[in-house]
Amino acid sequence: MSSIPAPKPATRPATAAPVHEAEAFLAAHPDIEAFELLLVDPNGILRGKIIRRHEVLAVYRSGRHLPGSILGLDVTGEDVPDTGLVWDDGDADRCAWPVAGSLVALPYAARGQFIVALHELDGRPVAADPRHVLQATVERLERRGFTPVAAFELEFYLLEADGLNPAPLPMTGRQTSGIHVYSVTELVRLQPFAEELYRAAHALGLPVETLISEYAPGQFELTLRHGGVVEAATHLIRLKHLIRSLAELRGMRACFMAKPFGDRAGSGMHCHVSLANDAGENLFADVDGALSPALLNGIGGLMQTLADSMLIFAPTHNSWFRFSAQSYAPTVANWGINNRGVAIRVPAGAAASRHLEQRMAGVDANPYLVATVTLAGILHGIDHQCDPGTPASGDGSDGTRGPVPPQGWLQAMDRAQSSAFLHEALGPVMHRVFLALKRAEAARFATYISPLDYQLYLDTI
């Protein structure tokens, strides 16, 4: 009988967290017995396991095997074979390795938590892991002498645990009615939930800053302080997990749909970006009182690539209900200065901290992929010296002031399928995987008959 080689142990990647991080954490937290092992899938959904204390050091030393199909699941958790991650290789294991600096103690539960990234058994990054996709884009810019800096804004609803009405606010026990945008009173009524959120965010190392009462009953916004792009995306994912966990502990439901209500404001995930040079200087800073050439070229690149990127910015069927005129959600591929009605906004502020704000993405998008295509679009603009044209003024939703992006989910899929830009930005593996996931998701809607169909047609046609 011929000799059949046995599987080799997984090769430890250079980026894996050092074992001493776990050793120090376990020594400092002798009472924590359970740990959340978290992986972000292409949909932006957290997957993973809860492991016991005695397993932690083994994960840090040797990694933890997970099936490659964990990155080929649709939003419901079902396998999508067309991703190539399920049966093409027999649902083979990859190896999850902890991300350095991600091990924390949860202040609201007797658990620890850490982020993992998925690697091939030989140590190479799995190309369908969105964290690796963004990291590769950052390294591409760094090789050019650019260091990207980013921050996200997160809009969301707090709803009843078992319904779709605004949640009773903790201070009063009463539901919100009417629009209380920028209301300080509404924020006071949100205590002590908001206080718990800030304490927990601080304990988890999440740079949460401003809390705002937004443009619908039960809608709020949180901003995150700027920093490295991969860290910024990770902070957003962990913040969503934190908000959802704390809301459930208080008998509420956190909603991160882009448009949960047809007659209320949608929820966005705005991405603020600038580029620094090797000396740490902001390349988007004003030059002699004018917008810098690098900023203008970057905006021009985003304008040219926005239509190709729409499936990343609006990845679900529900995403597309968010885009409507005069709704603070952009509908045209345009840009403007100090104008919230455009797709790419240059906010007012100090000249030295000038940056752009990408406003197309909904809160249901994957922040790693949003940042990836945003950075790739900026680099495209710089490389090709793209001219953004004249900034829009007034009503930025006026369709005569810029090209109109795809007008629906299926159009966006077709555009993404044929896009050379998106294929390069995401890489061929993620491009195939993401399209397969979205096509499978769309197939569900293709066979679904809504209650409104029966209401309109059952007894009338």
C-alpha cells in the first residue's frame, strides 16, 4: 500500500496574536470561563463559537480549525455552493488565528471576546475573509506612500423586543412619538442605556464619541473617532454587536436594517476618509485656501467607480428602499461641499483636517468591504487624475446634477458582475463569493409572494 501523507499542522501566520497576550489576559481575569471567538463573514455578520477557558491558549498557540464554508453562508446561514467554498473542496477546514490586541473582557457578561481572521493551512490569508481584503488594500496604498485614516458613523433604531414600534426609553418607560432630531431631552430619556453603552465601549477599547437623536422616532446615531482603516471597520462591527447585546439585556431590539420603515428615515453608515504621507501629513489638507489636488482626484475616482461599487454600499433587497429624494440618502453619483444631499461630501471644518465623507453606504453594509472599495476608488482617482467636476449645490438629489447609479438591487449585481474595477478591488475570490451570496439572496425574493400581492390582487383581478 502506498504511503499517504498525513495532514500537516497549520502554519502560524506572522500576523497572528502572540501567545503572551492570552497568557497575560487569563492571569488578569481568573474568573472568566467562556470566550466569544468572532469571525466577520462577507455579509458583515459575526460568526464563530463560544469556547471554554482551557481552550484559549490552544487557539493562540495553534489556531482553531473552522470550515471554509463559514465564509460562504448567506444572510440566513445557509450554504451557497456557488461561492466555491462549500463542496468544491469538500468543505475543507481553514485555520482561524486571533487578531492581535482583540482579546477583551465583556463588562456586561462574564465572558471574554476576541476577533479571528481565517487563513489557509499554509498560513496564507483566505481571500474570502473581508478583513484580509481590506488589509490587502491598505498595504497597496502603503506601498505607494499613503496611509489611509478612517472613521465610521453608525445609525440604528431601538425597537420593542417583540415588535416594530420604538422601544420605551429607559428613563421614562414611554415610547417616542414624532421626530426628535438632535433632541437632548430624548438622549436624557435614553439613560441609563447610553451610560452603559459608553462604559462598555470604553472597556472594549471602542473609540465611541458623539450620540445623536436622529430623524425618526427611536433612531439614533453614534460616531467613532478616526484611526487606522482596518481598526475602524473592526470597531464598527464590535460596536454593532455591543449595541445589540445591551439592547437585548434591556428588553429592546437594535435594528440595523437600512430602511426598516417606508415612511421614516433610513440608516446609513457614513465613512470618513483621508490619506496621510510617510511624514504623517494630511494629503487632503487645503492648499492655499483651496481643496487639495489629491482630495479632488480622490473624489473624482469615487465618482467614476461609485456605480460599480453600489452592491457593496447597498448589499440587500432592503438597502434600496433607503434611496429617495430629499431623504439625506444620496440618489446621484455627485459630490458637494458642506452638503448632506450628495454621495461624496467634503465636510466643513479645519483646513488641516480636511477629509471626504462617503455617504452611499447603508448600515447593513460590511464596513471592511465599504472601506475597501472607497480606498480603491480614491486610489483610482489619484492614479488617473480624475476630475470630479463641479460640486453640487442646493438639492443634491436633483438627478440632473450627476450620473444616476444603478436603480435597483439586480441592476447593481449585473454592474458588479461585469466590473473590472470591483474585480480588482475585491480580488477575484471575494468578487466571486460576494456575487454568489447576493445572487442566492435575490433568488429567495424571486419566489416570494408578499402579503401586499394578495391584498391587491387576490379578490380583484
